[in-house]
Amino acid sequence: MFTGSICAIVTPFKNGTIEEQTLIRLLEFQIQNGAKGIVPCGTTGESATMSHEEHHRVIDIVVDVVHGRVPVLPGTGSNSTDEALQLTRYAKKAGADGALLITPYYIKPTQEGLYRHYRKVADEVDIPQILYNVPSRTGVSILPETVARLSKHPNIVAIKDATGSLDYTSEIRSLCDITILSGNDSLNLPLLSVGAMGAISVVANVIPRHVSDMIDLFLTGNTREAERIHKMIFPLVKALFIETNPIPVKAALEMMGMMGGEIRMPLTPLSDKATSILRAEMEKLNLI
């Protein structure tokens, strides 16, 4: 259902508020350069620092601007099952094509707790849902066996795998046929090789055409050309995670003149040393 390069889009801010016209320009940039989907209000979109009103507004803008050209898959997860339900209901009401739900962070539920959390949202909101496993941020991981249980629900259609483990991806593949989407840009190509069907990408904010072409080429059998792109962009990919996401990607977009680099605390602007490294990699690809 959801494949290819799906951009986890940033949220542009100016003086503490959402810069709506800039967001619209970023969306058009993505669609014109091969994006197969848009994820607003995810980690990269700084959803953790956004109010519910801001969250809703961003979803409304993205759904309206994209207007069915590619799927819109807002982040609607929370460490509270009730809040995840409210956000997911809003995404459906707004006309989104699906929802991305992070594991409940901080609380560290058991596997049964994770199963019941996702099952409740899937039971109560009839919209395609993507599990999001990123244990480095949340402190909890959905075991492959739990993913397999959840995959039996008709509304749970995919998983964003940000574990950084090819073994994890392979174990899921051995247990069920749920769609797997890479959640680590440095591993997009390796995950495709073990059965992923695309990526929810941070790097696509900066080089959407490169990421889209690489994935499309691999999925259509041109693995050698996909590998060439992977090798070419790999140093930039690493630089875009030199500090906590989305600090570097916002700095990169500012270098490109596409937006201001404002970021919400407790995140801070990219350090001078990291800026030099990122700038050098962007110059190598003629991005600035």
C-alpha cells in the first residue's frame, strides 16, 4: 500500500509559530522531486514540541496542499493510548491516507501492553496504520512476534523499522508479510535487500530525487545503479545525523535557502564544527 520514498517532512517555524507558506513550498518541492508520500508531525517535524492545535493545523495544510497526489501519513502516536486515539481520529477526519504511530515512549509497556495499545487504536479508527519502532528514542521495542500478531489486523499495514538491525527486519519477514519501511536513512539500501519496500526518510527533505530514484531503481531491479546512488549520498546521509535529528536537516535546508533554521528547545542550533562538516558534504553534491 505504501512504498517508495516517503518524506518525514520538517515543520518550519518563525518566531515560534508555524511558517505555513514555507511548509507549502517544501511540500511542492517534495512532490516535484519524486516523493511517494509525506509524513507530517513525525519526529523530524518536531511533533513532541507541538500543541494539539499546531498538530491539527499542519495535518490540515498538508492534506489540502498534497490534495491526493501522494499519500499523507501523519504521525499520530503518543505514550498515552487515549491521546494516540484522539490524534489518529483527527488524521482520519482531516482526510489523511494513513497514520504513523510511534511506540509509547518513556512508559516502557510490556509486549502485551504494546499489542493492546496498537490493537485499540486500530479497532477504533478505520484508517491504515503504520507501526513505528525506534527504540533508541522510546526505550521500548516491538518484538517481531508482536509485529506478527498485530499484522493480522486489517488496519495495521506496515512498520517503520528504525531499529538499525537487519536481523530485526529479517525476523519480521520470516514471521509475516507486513510491509516494511526503512526508518534509518543510512540503511535504506540494505533494508531493501532484505525485503523492505521503501523508506520514511529524513534525508529526502534535502535530496528527495536522489532518495526516490535509489529506491525506485532497486525495486525495479536496477540494483547496481541504486548502489551507485547509495554510495554517492552516504557521506551526506551521515552528516545529516551528526547531531540529533532534525537539527542538521533544518540547518541543511537553511543553507539551501529553502527555509529558516529555527528549531524548538530543548533542541539547539547546529554547532559550528558540525556545520562545517555538513556544509562540506553538501558542496560535494552541489546543493549549495
